[in-house]
Amino acid sequence: MVPLEQLHLSHVLQAVSALESIVLRSFGPEGGQVLFTRDTGQVMVSRSGKRILTALHLDHPLARMVVRCVWKHSTITGDGSKTFVLLLASLLRIIHATATKDPHMFQPHNSTEASEAATARHLADRLLEFALTELDKLIVLNVLPHGFRVSLENFTAKTQHDLSCQTLLVSFFRTRLGYAYCDFFRNLFCELLSHWKVKDDRPSFSMQFLNNSFLALHTQVSGVPVSCSRLIEGQVIHRDFATPCPQVRKQPLKAVVFNGYLQPKLLTTGDVLELRCGDKVTEDRGIVHFSSWTEKSVESIIATLQSFGVSVLLCALKQSSAVLAAATQAGMCLVECVSEEEISLFTQLSGVTPISDCRRIHPEHIATLTFCKPLLLGAHRYVHLDFHDCEERLKVKPCSLVICAPSEGQADQHACAFQDAFRMLLTALEPVRKTQTALEETIPSKKCTSLHADNISNGTACRVHLHQKCVTETGCVISAGGTFEFLLHHALHQYGHSCSVSVNTSAVVPVSQLLEKALLSVPRQIYSHNLKHFLQAQTRVVALIPKQPHALSANFIHTEGPLGDGKLSLCSCKNGNMSLKLLDLGLESVSCKYQLVLAVLQCLTNLLRINMVLRTHAVLHTESHDSLNAHSESSEGEDED
């Protein structure tokens, strides 16, 4: 008989609370590193929520489901994994308390546990429905006026006047790497963006390119101080030369890329050789003739390459000894087993296509390099090359990132934080999805979709339209330290109060209150070391909210336009000193926060829909499951910190 396990609401809460207790150790600006010890004696030290959660060996299927949701969210947005678990646990506690207090709130059942589970599912469904229909409006009207806009141009600017952009990156690296290196990696990140910024193109194009090509663009070096991290021109191939590389080379160099073998193989994997000739001598002669023909074929390919002036061969596969001997005799540098990501980057930067058929080599297969030489980084030697006309052709200055750290684990942690910064910025540069028509329809109607829908003047309606317009713009950021949660908590409180007046929408009040209460768990944990600081921060944020909602005022943290111009000219604000204190903990993206709340509510709904676990001995293979396991296995490869 297949064992069945009945799940109750308390079981779900226990599983999520266990994960919460782990990530809380590294949560917030004062959070520390989490140390894992393996059976082999190796240790892993990290403060990345995604890395910590995926390194756990979890038995409970609900816990694995939560980790999978966190992994998917962090892979897209690059941030928010610890806040995800914290907010999810807080919502579950509130829903559990509500369902326990009144289990027959919506529909009676035979048992109390069944009624509690049904009530919890109903509340989660209503909460997700509320978030999908109303949350973006509340953020547009009550959160965005207190923020400002940043753009990719601010990040790549050579001046340091654009404090908002610099602060956003510092805030991110501070939570991931600590205070020691946040400024250093911020400057290195901006320098990398300035090199890869494509002229006369969409701002997010170069950002997306760097994110997709990050594996081939960076090199991790252990045993070296972090301060040695730097940018180097050109591309680094993470392989060594398979043939001797002459010290003196003529400039420029010609290079080609091969996808397959240069020497034809008699048998490939899976092939079967059948020799039907009865004469053993004839069989041996046939094989010898084939080998002789392949060697002559290699000589012909090398001669063709020499006619084009090619001196560098990049091969995706390991070549035979005959190919290596022929390349050495011809004075060619050959690099074998080049990764697919590095070949893809090389072809994009050089503008050539890889050679699939060695018998057909044309000029469009040949790239021009400025140099190709060995490069020693730490204990490894790599191939370092640069492109001849890339700056003129692509309008960029190709460079590679070298990330140094005392240990392999730290280098990997810094590299993961660097790539997550790209993902965070790509999410931050996205607008909060909101159509103009939907917002305009809610303004004249006196339904409870805004804080004071029955008291909207023409001037206010015009200002609301301005806010909706800046939602279509990108890069909305706000002060960190719980500012988003405080503002949205206040907006939800006002929303619930105004909705409670209407009889038709009275059922929405407890749903909005669930999220309202849960949001405060994030700033409470940020200021967990001192409750007084939590109350002071909440008071400062609430003091910035004007008595007349949605009115543009100098008290808001912006200068020009609905979201400002990306510069913090706080001296023009009446409460400038108070506003400036809110920036002590940096900045965070409104779009990332909005997507985080939606992802948590979707995960909550999926969790509460499960009421039974069926344990089988078969392994279920899914794409996300395999990807998560692969990520966990890669994290286990870290050395001792």
C-alpha cells in the first residue's frame, strides 16, 4: 500500500518556519554569514539566500517546493530570496491564526481541520486575486511618489554625482557581500557597464548581453586578495594552448573556430564497424589506408588555413595527436575543448561563423585579432585575446572581468553577487505593469479602488495621470530599510478603512489586512536589534506622507517630474534631514519589490492547495527540479573558506 500523509495547515507553517529560521541568520544589513559543514569536512560560508536554501538537503516535499519557488524568483530578479521566505512565513502565521479563530468563516465542514484548511485556501485565493487587481494601483498612487527614477546612463556616467544609481548598487552589494567590499564592487560594476555600453542602442541591451554572457566574461581567481579584482581588455578563454605558442607574433592575427573534429574519425560514439572481407591482411590494409587518408586530409586543411594566413585555431572538441602535430609544424596556436559559451561570445564579438565542414573554409569564417597570448591568473594559465576592429564595428570596448578572493568559495560568492546585480537591474529597469486605460477608469468611478475615490478633484486626477505615466518609465527606486513596506502598509490600512464603509466590498477588508500585517515583518526583522529604531523609522516614513493623498509635494524624495531625474537634491525638501536619514540603508527597486510580493502570494496559494502527500519510490524529473539539483551540486563544489 502506498503511504499517504495528510497535510494540515500547521504542517505547512512548520516547514516554512524551519526555512525562515535558517535565512534569518543572514537577513538585513546586520546579518552574518551562514556556515555549512558537509560530511567530507568541507565548509561553505555564504550570506546569499538562494545559495543557502539550495545547499540544504531537505526531506519534506513542502520545503523543497518553497525552495524551488525561491530559486525561480531569485534567478529572474537576482534578489529577494530571504525576504521571500520571511514574508511567506508571516502570511502563513496570520492566515493560520485567522483560520483557527474562525474556521467556518466561509463554508462549514465536517471537521475543524478541514474547515481551517478550506478557510486558509479561500483567504490565499482572495489575497492573490486582490494583489493581481489592486496592488499595482496602490503602489502607483502611494509608493512611487516617494521614489525617483534611475536609468542605465546614470550607471555608466563617469561622474559620481548620480548618487541614486551608486546607492542602489552599494545597497545590493552590501546585503550580499557585506560592508567591506560594497563600494569596491560598485565601482567595478559601473566600470564594466561603461565599457560594454552600446552607443545609440536601448539601455537594457548591453545589460542583457552581459547577463547572458557572464559565464564567459568573468574569471574567478582564488588565493589572491579581493582588491586584485579588475577588468582586462579582450576575452579570456578558460583553456590553455594545446600547441606551443611562439613568443613573437606578427600583428594582426587571423583566427578560426571549429565546431567538430579536424581529422575525420573512423568510428564515432555508437557506431559499429563491420568488416566483411575474409582476408585479414586486406582488413588491416583498409584501416591503414583510411588512417593515411585522414592524415592527408588534415594536411590539406592546415594548408588551406595557411593560405588564408590563419595562425590561431579555437576548437570546441578535443583534437587528435595528428592534428596537434600538424598545427605545431605549421606554427599555429591551437586551443581545444573551448566551451560553448566562450565560442558564442567569440563569434558575436568577431562577427564570424564557426566552421562545421572543414572542407569548406571561406573568408567569412576568419576573424582578425589584435593579439593572442597566454595569461597567468593565480595558479592557472589561460588564453587571452582581443579583437581588431570590434570598437569600430560594434561600438563597444570588449573587456573581461577578473574576480579575486582568498578562497574558491568566496570567489564564487562574489561572482554570483555580480551576476545577480545584472538581474536585479534588469528587473529594476522594468516598469510596474499597469495599463493607462485601467487606471483612468478607476479615477472617476466611486468604487473602492483608491484611498479616497469619492474626493478626487480635477487637479488630483491630473496628478494621478502623471503617476501612471511614470509607471511606463523604467528604473523606479525607493529608500531601503523598510520604506516600501511602511508605505504599502499605510496604503493598505487606508484602503481597508475606506472599503469597510461600503457593504459590497466588506469581504475585502480582512484580505487586505492580511497583507497589511505581514508586510511589517520585513522592517521588524531589519531593526530586530532595536525595537526603538523600528518605531522611529516607521514614524519618519509616515511623516513624509502628506495629508492630501497623491498630491505632488516638495516633501517627497524627488526633484523634477513625477519621479525626479535620478539625482538626490534633498536640500530642496522641507523635511530634507528626515528624508536623508531614510537613505542610510540605501535604495531598492520598486519593481523588484512588487514582483516579490506577487511571487510570494502565488507560492502561498500553491502551498495551501496541497492537502495530501503521496510518497513514491520513483524519481520525478522536471526541468526546474533538474536545474535546482544542478545548482545545488555546483554549490557543493566550494572549497573551505
